[in-house]
Amino acid sequence: MSPKSPAKVRKVVFPVAGLGTRFLPATKVIPKEMLTVVDKPVIQYAVEEAIEAGIEHFVFVTGRGKNAIEDHFDLAFELEATLKARGKTAEIEILRTTRPLYGAASFVRQQEPLGLGHAVWCAREIVGNEPFALALPDMLIHGQPGCLAQMIETYNTHGGNIVAVEEVPHEHVNRYGVVALGKTFDKRTHSITAMVEKPKIEDAPSDLIISGRYILQPEIFAKLELQKPGAGGEIQLTDSMIELLADQAFIAYQFDGKTYDCGDKIGYLAANVAYALDRPDIGPKFRPVLDALIRG
Ligand code: G1P
């Protein structure tokens, strides 16, 4: 590695403490991140995206009632022993590829739902003094390669902080963090000059929203530690990124891919349909069923 190469991104943080009230009653007992898109929990897509990007350690910021996530990424000893006794090798392989290596996953609890910024801050001891990736699993991103892999490549060229962005209809900008762009490096890569969390539609500096994937420098933690509540009375990550923008470069990366906001019922249903149609083992059988449903 040349002396100029930025420090390697080895860890990813997944904030998974949210209550999932928009999906009640499904999420009364089951964490919303364990709801399935086709046959895989939403959180697993994000973990696989991180693995594809070369990430080595997975940090889950969980909360009460989220034990199923920890169990999902553990070895299910009795299940695997039973499958082995029955000669179910394909199923064993599915489970094997689900598990991080021994010691490669950490779980920390966000004890109070104080906001995304607070959830990220709860990971500070595990992340330590190194750059890290952050992925909000609700935002399911279908891309080849995945969004995080694209971002790591951009980070290897530019260093600093990278924020995945995408354009949304103007009337939706108030639901997200929004960026303002400065210098263009290439058609997908621009410097960020300003950010705002959940602006009024008329105040948004652009239609480019923060899409739930970030590469951040560890100096963000000192900003988060002092962060006052912002939009919605919550400690907002975007507000601490705005402060860090005074000291460090932030790049907006317009990834190649399609986002499904699985925090929303329509986005979640769309993800199920799109991922099912895309699956070689399911798509060809599902398409005529879907066509017939639509035709009524
Ligand atoms: C969070 C971020 C926001 C981002 C969004 C993407 O908001 O604060 O900047 O645009 O995720 O989903 P939340 O969805 O937690 O309200």
C-alpha cells in the first residue's frame, strides 16, 4: 500500500435498535430487521453487502427484544446437527454462509431510543480510532457490485468521509437528510458543501438524499458525544456530520443501484416483488402469478 492510501475500512456498524412500530403487529415479537424479503431477513442483505465490500467485523447496535438478530448470526447447533443427520447439505451451506467468522460480530445495546446519532455513538468503543462503514439495513440497495463495495472503491481514491446519495422526487425530500454539492470529481462523485436533516420541502438545498450508507472517520464520535437533539427531538447523525464538515472532506457518491425503503410498507412490498422476480429459482415461476394478480 502506498503511504497515501487511506486507512482500510475493516468494520461496519448496523443500527438495529429501532422499534419498528410501522410494522405492528408483525414486529411485536420479531425485530423489524428480521422481516424477510423473499426468504432472507432484511438485515442479512446488509451483512452480505458488507462482506462483498471486504468488511471484516460487524457491529450491531441492538436494543431490548432484538435477541433474534444475535441468534440469527450464531451457529444453530441442534438445527445443523439435525440437517447433517438427514444429509441436507444444501440447507447446511445456506446456514454456513449466513454466519460471520468466530469473533467477527459484536453486539452493543442502545439503551434508550435517542436517535440515529446516539445509536452510532454507542458503537464507539468497538469501532475505536479507525474509519468505519455504516449501513442502515432498512434501506435495501440492489446493486452490482453492492453499494458499500462501490463506496469503498471511491474511498480508496478520495479518503475522507463518503455518503451515498440518490435523487428522489422533490416532494419526498423532507423525509430524509439532504446534501448540497460543490466540486465534481466524476459523474457519480462530488464534494458536499452542506447537509440538512429532514428539511422543509421549500428549504431543501437539492433533491439528493442521504441513502443510508456511509464511510465515516472516527472523529465523528467526538462530535456525536456533544450532539444536541435536532430534527424530531432526536440526536441526529447528520448534525454531527455537518460539524465534522468544518474539519474534514465529505464526498457524495451517487451509487449505481436501486433502493427499497423497507422501513415503509410500500417499499417493503416492492422489495419482495423485485427481489423475487430477480431470483433465477423463483422469478420465472412468480412472474406469471404476478401478471395474473395485476390483471385481476
Ligand atoms: C436516517 C438519516 C437520514 C437518511 C435516512 C435514510 O433517517 O438520519 O439522513 O436520509 O436515514 O433512510 P431516519 O430514516 O432514521 O429517519
